[in-house]
Amino acid sequence: MDALPQDVVAALDNVVVCVEDDSEDGDKLGEYLGVPRIERLTEDVLLPDRIVLYQVAIEEECEHDEERVAEEIRRTLWHEIAHHLGWDEDTLEEAEQKRGW
């Protein structure tokens, strides 16, 4: 989280980030489970949304290289936060270019 832009991290609302061994289908690196902020009908959300990072898939994708794993975690977390914020792929790409990623 420290490697991400703090203005974006501050925009997280009622979200928990967790790490699980692997997804059921095994090919996902992460996923957002919830209702994007722009689609919510009320501010009164009872359960937190979840961002899940899949440890085994990320480690295998990066061939267990520590630096690559750290970068993939940042990239995957960034992508899932974008889902939470309701960003489309164009908005996500613009934000990445703005930050030089």
C-alpha cells in the first residue's frame, strides 16, 4: 500500500485487503469483490468490499523473484482499487501514465 499514490489509497471506502493462497480457477492474480463506489445507492454499506490477492498465482507468475513479486502486488492491488473506484480501463491507463508506470 505504501507504494501506491496516497490520494488513491485515501479514497478507499469500507474495503479490506486480504491474501489467499489461490483462486478457485488458479489463473487470477487478484480480484475485487464488492460494489464500485460510483454504483452504490447509499453510503450505508454493512459489509466491507474485499480486494483479494492470490499469493500462489502471483509468486508463480513472477517465478518467485522477490522484486517481481513486489511489483506485481503493487500492480494488481492498483488494478483492483481501480475497480473499487469504478474506473474504466481508459481512466486506469491515464492514471498510470500520469504516475509514469
